[in-house]
Amino acid sequence: MITEQGIIETLSGRKAIVRIKKSSACAACQSRESCSEVSGRDMIVEVQNDIEASKGDCVEISIPSGSFLILSLLIYLVPVTALIAGALVGNALAPALDLNLTLASIVGGFLGVAIAFFVLKRFDRSSRAQRQFGPRMTRIVFRSPAPHSENHPE
């Protein structure tokens, strides 16, 4: 499991905005699209607040290793497979369309990769994928010393 720690900056309903220090794991993370860089070392991540943490709390954010592996395969393997399949289809269709074999393979490979990226982008935007593969708040490392009445009305 890939884990990072951060501080909750704001709460909005069941969502929390968490500021984490950017680390070397961020470069390889497939969920980095759900983060936004604030400065050279900080990232802002929006996650579900299922553990009822408060503003100012230090929390642990994690991505399961299985999800990380599946996302890595999707991101790297699908476009390469689409490139090869597109090139093969282009090569197979070239004689029937009376086209140059090389040009047909290049165009077919390009179209295959374009379709793969379109499908991956739609998958990335789906709410099911965001819940299943997105970062999760797993535990409260320590509570903020100052009470925050706006988070938990009495």
C-alpha cells in the first residue's frame, strides 16, 4: 500500500481537501491526476472523509497496491497494445483500400492509440473508477490541538 500523510485544510460535506508533501512516490502514482500541485513540494488531494476527521488533523492517505498495479497496467499496456493492434489492422486493410502498407500501418497505429486514450480518459472520469482506484483517507495520525466548531456542530 502506498501511503502519504497530510493536513486537512478544508472540509466540504463528506469531502476533505488534504495538503500533502510531494514525495518520490508521486512521480509514479497513477492517481496523480486527482491531485493538484500548489508549490514545488506540496500537493492538494480531495478525498472522502469517511473517518470523520476535522480541519487541521494530520491524516494518512493511501492507495492500495493492487489498485496501483491495475492502473499501471492500464496506463502503460493498453496504449502499447492499441498501437500494435492498430498497426496490424492498418497493414491488413491497406491492400483492400489500395494504400501504402507503411502509411496504413502508421495511421492505424495512431488511430489505435487515440482510441485507447479516449477510452482511458472516459474510464478515469467515471465515478466508479474514482472510488475504486482513487486515494483514500485511512486513519487520523494525530488530531489538531485546536477545536474546530464549524466541523462538528454541537
